Amino acid sequence: MAESMKGLKRTNRCAELTIADEGKKVTVMGWVQKTRNTGGLIFADLRDRSGIVQITFNEDKLDKETFDKAYKLRAEFVIAVVGTVAKREGGVNKNLKTGEIEIITEELRVLSTSETPPFPIEANSKTKEDLRLKYRYLDLRRPDLQKNLIMRSKVATLVRQFLADEGFIEIETPILCKSTPEGARDYLVPSRVHPGNFYALPQSPQIFKQLLMCSGYDRYFQIAKCFRDEDLRADRQPEFTQIDMELSFVDVDDVIDVNERLIAKVFKEILDVDVPLPIERMTWIDAMNRYGSDKPDTRFGMELVDVSDVVKGCGFGVFANAIKDGGSVRGITVKGQGAMPRKKIDSLVDFSKDYGAKGVAYICINEDGSIKSSFAKFMSDDEMSALIKAMGGENGDLLLFVADKNKVVWASLGALRCELAKRLELVDNSKFNFLWVTEFPMFEYSDEQERYLAMHHPFTMPMEEDIDLLDTDEPWACRAKAYDIVLNGTELGGGSVRISMNDVQEKMFKALGFSTEEAYDRFGFLLNAFKYGVPPHAGLAFGFDRMIMLMTNSESIRDVIAFPKLKDASDIMSEAPNLVDDKQLEELFIKPTKIETESSDLD
């Protein structure tokens, strides 16, 4: 039966005690990790968020009732123990922070009993994630998850203090907003008071933080909750957190400077990692040409090489036709892998097809200099020699090529480069390689909508020398004053200088195919605010969850969020989303549409 805490007050967390506290009377409280019964002695490992301490129950020093309670303790019972810190008699446990000590019990209270948990509460759990997420409240007791969330809290506190010291003001922006369908899908919220109308949950505080600059707040920040109704991956969630900021009277270098110092501060104080400043910068086109990605992992080489000029007149039709159609031929050199078995090469070909490649051509250079190739019969000896030379190929190397539109070549080779680094264990996971990627294209083509969209958002400022391109038939050649911060091949954050000049904003809307009426219908309150004096401004947002995922070296973003969603955006613990009462739907003037499902042979 559970007992009351009345009269007891916790003096220490479990792992706060050390050998320096020997002889001290303490009161500790927490969960029983496990117990060991040796007859007249019972040992229990007591756990709280700080760690574990050993509790000892000595039958000779306790009354029968207390020892009987100790005998009945089981995993996950919640207990309070009053006792004296002593040097551990059974030898030091080097695996525990408190391994030199134990607490000799004088009083025990069982505050709560527990059923047998569906899985062990332990670090590095091998239990399937679905089961752990169903019982997330138990999963969160595991030391590695607690460590992650404690680090998350420390980073948030440090970020707030740093930005406050830099003159930023923390301001909360609305969660219920107007839908502006340009980009990812919005989560919609029906209005009871305004039948047939909907709020949208914010994909970012973008418009509101720009309004704050119009309102004269100069430097704003917020650790903001954001929402996107999109398909999920390991590093994405439908609701996520941003470190969001906006600054007035600044340009690119000013934003980069304050954020480099923020990164350096966080990584030094939390991980004791020195981030060399300034962080390297690379233009978007250079990143794509060298790595096939706008978020390149620079911890290893294997850079892409454009060999289009070398093979444009060759007899291999796949290469020649790709170049003739406006594409390119590029390759990567995999050092020392010339003897890779054909089966493994074929698996790389299959892998690349997921990124749009129709195939991968290869040259295996044997140690004796002879070659084995998928296309040698279409090339002369001189053409093959020139191609190998252009790739820097040496005896024992494997050369891989993709020929197609640039978009496909970049995507497939960029992914293949990372996959090979993973398979060949080329990545040093102890490294934190930061990189700024700058000068993004203003627009990207959407095959789904068959038109150009803003790569970032419609308020991104073009490079000054490219503004006139917005008035031409090829506005997509325009570069943006946009910048992303990349860490180890993952986009950590991004931002841009915003358009603060009416004529440039009008050109941007025109290039996107918006009429003046459409632009005001979507963004009227922001455009109207700009009529009353808008300062030049710029901003950036970090993906806070991703940052913590990388700092903790976690495999999934779910490991750094207290209550995450599954890949289908559901929560199997709380069973969300779920049906609601008909009355609630009636109040919102909503009538569900029945979705017909295909019947199975078993129906």
C-alpha cells in the first residue's frame, strides 16, 4: 500500500552524492531500478533523473516491518529512503557516478507501487520503437532520453541568455493564423464563431516577425512551435521547434556573425567543442557542383567531377545524348574500391534509381592498370584514358558516373556519395563540420504545379546585381540573398535578407505569377504595413530539434522530443488524431465525408 511523504523532504538527488558526503544523513527519492537479495542484506539501485545510487537494507539494523517492505520492492516502485551515506563495502562500481558510496537505510516509505513494465527501463534499449512510443511515459524514464532532454533544456536556456545579451527581445507570435498556401501544407483549424472559415497553424512566424521589424522592435527572437502537414522523415516532425530571429538595419554578414557566435557559444559550453570562426562559406552552385547537395557533408571527400567536356563527342550514346539535351555527365572516384564485386556495384545502381537516375556507369581500375567497365566497348582507348585522367583515377580505384539533367545527376550522385561513405565507414562521427551555403536560386520549378515557386518564400531579397533579372523572361536565373547553415550534411537552419522595397516586391510577385489582387489577398496585412516605413531587415531560424539531435548524436529526431509523432503523424500513446463527437462537428458546421475503402477477399 502506498505511503505518504508527510514529514519527509528530499535533501539530494541520487547521483549528486559523492564520497565527500560520507557520514551525512540524507533523504533520497526515486524509482527502483533493480534489487538484489543476499539474505540478511537487500540492495536496491535507486534512480532519478540525475542517475543511480545504491541503497542498502541491513536486516540487523532495521525493524521487521521496514525490512519486509524492502523485501517486497520491485522494479519501478517509487520510494523514499532516509539513511546515511557510507563508503561502499562491496568495492567500487566504476560504471556509476556514485560507485564509491551507498546509503545505509534507516527509514523506507513506498510512495507508489508499479506493475511489471512492458520493457526494461534501461539505456540503449533494444525494444521496438512502436512499443516504446506507446508507453512513452515509461520510455522517458530511460537515462539516455533523460540526458537528451536535459541537454535540450540547457541549450534553450543558453540561447535565450546569449540572444538577450545581444539585444534581442523575446516575443511570442500567434498560433492561430491565416492560411497562406505557398509551400508545405498547412494544418487547418475550423472556426466555430466564423462558420466555414479556418485558421492555419503557423509553418513559421515569418510574417509576424517581419511585422515586428516594421513595429520597431529591432531584434526579435522566439523559441517557436511550428507546424507542417508533410510526409515525415527521421529528422522531421509535423510539429517542431525553431530558434527564430529577425534583425533590422542589417545585411547578410551581420546575421551570419551573430549566429556564428551563438553556435560557437552553445557547442563550447554544452559539448566543450571549439567551432573555428569564421565558418566556411560556399555558394549554392558550388555546393551542388562539388557535392550534388545544398547541404553537403564535408567530413569526407569523394567530390563530384563534371566530365561533360571530356565525353561530349564520345561514342557512348548515354553520355552524348545527356549533354545534347542540356544535361551533364559527372562522376565520383571511390579510392581503393576497384575490386568491388559486381553485386555490390549493382546495389549502388539500384540505390541511385531512387533519386531519378536511370543507371550508373562504372570503370573498375585493377591494381595492374587494366580496366573493367560497363561502357568501354563504346569508347576508344584514348577517350577512356582521358576520362580516367579527368577523374584523377589511379590503380585500384572505382569510378562511377551518372548522365542526365543536372537536377537528377546532382541528386543521385550526391546521395550515392553519402551512401558509399556510410558503407565504407569514411565518416568521422566525432567531427562537427559547419558550412554556410549562400546565394541560393530565387526560384525552383515544381513539377507538381508546373510552375516556378519561391525556393524560400516570396519576401526573399534578390542579390542586388540580379534584381533586373526579375523583369526578364528568365527570372529563375536570379540569385537570392539567402543562406543556410549546414552541419555534417544536415540543414541546421536558414534565412535570408527580406525585401523591404515596394518595387522589388512587386517584381517578385509578378515573377511568381501573382496579380496585385492575389498578393494582397494572401499577404495584404504585411504589404499594408510596409506602406508605413519598413526598415531593411533579415533573419534566420534554426531547427532546434535537429540541433539537439546532432549534438546528442541521436539517430532520430524523436529521441530529442518528449512526445513525438510517428511517420504517419499519429501519436499511439494518446491515440491522436481521433474521432470527435458529432455535436462538436455540428458546432463547427462540419460534416465528415465517408471514405470508401476497398473490400478485401476476407470481407
